[in-house]
Amino acid sequence: GENVEQHPSTLSVQEGDSAVIKCTYSDSASNYFPWYKQELGKGPQLIIDIRSNVGEKKDQRIAVTLNKTAKHFSLHITETQPEDSAVYFCADSTSGTYKYIFGTGTRLKVLA
Amino acid sequence: SAVISQKPSRDICQRGTSLTIQCQVDSQVTMMFWYRQQPGQSLTLIATANQGSEATYESGFVIDKFPISRPNLTFSTLTVSNMSPEDSSIYLCSVVFEGGFNEQFFGPGTRLTVL
């Protein structure tokens, strides 16, 4: 990938509400899209990923959707909890290169 | 699950000195990378650590400033040389495990402050 835009930069939601973070990529050759959660003082943790041959993937309260035509992919967190508060990064990559281009990050705050 | 460790976890250094950061994995990996994360910023790839040969550096990063070694499949070091306050960052190693697709897993990071 060459450029990944991520929005919003900060997001505050009430506990129990949903949160959506969106990323846009520019390289049409990108085919792998991971999402990372980074808590304060820790390294990024891979929470979910999607490959370009599927449009949606779900794992309990988190899901990722991919629109290849529009070059958008989004992270959806439902029933948010205070422990979901962290910085979330999207990235894109092309298989075989292993090189990631990261988005600018979204600071999510879940208010109890 | 596999463990990725980094040493030191944090350090405070004087300008002009050098610091070597270690990354150790307890499983076989195919790829190892080093990233920099400046305060409040995203992650920027410094280089790919190649086993037994010179690392592959990204644009803007040079071997003289960030020498990297990878003597075997599970261990790598990154040195930050001749440090200045602008080098204050979190330095992270990441790996792709053997048999993995493209997933990168990160170590806990080394928080460096240069005075």
C-alpha cells in the first residue's frame, strides 16, 4: 500500500453503544487489511483482519467490512465496554511483500 | 501462544550515545521488522531484519544511524546511534510466524527518551 487515511482521529462513545472506524487505501494491489489495538504502554495487538476475497468478517463484538471498489474498510465494535478504550490502527498490505502501511490511528474512549 | 520480548522496556539516554534494543521470539519466524512510533503518532517501518545478511532499510532510514543484526531466526537487535532528542520514540519489533499468511505480531516496545 502507498497511503492509508483513517477517520476519525478521536471517538467517544457511551458504554454499550457501537463504534465505527473507517480507513481508505490507495493501492489497488492491496489485499490484506489488519486492525490493531494499542493500549497505553503496550505494543499493538492484532484484533481482526480481512483479505480481499471476502467482504466481511466477524469475531464476537468486532467486525470488519471491506469495499474493494471504493477502497474502504471499516472496523465495527458493538456493545462497547470501557476496556475497549485504546488507540486503533488500520493497515494495508500486499501479500508477498509483508510491508504494512499504517493509518494514523483512532483514539477510542468508551465512557462508563 | 508465542512470546515476543524486547529489552530494555524503556531507557533514558544522553544525546550522542547509542542504545541497542533486543527482540527475542520463542517460536520460528520467517520475517522480522523494526518500527518507530513517535509520540502520539502512527507506526513507521524502519527496516526488515534479514537473517545473516544486511537489513533492508526504508526511505529515510540508514544503516549508519540504525544498524540492525539478525544472527538467527528468532533474535534481532536494533541500535539507535549517536542519539538526539528527535530519536525519542517507541521502538517496536514485529514478526511473521512460520506458516502465517501476512499477519504481523508486535513486541511490547522499547520506550526511548533522549535528553
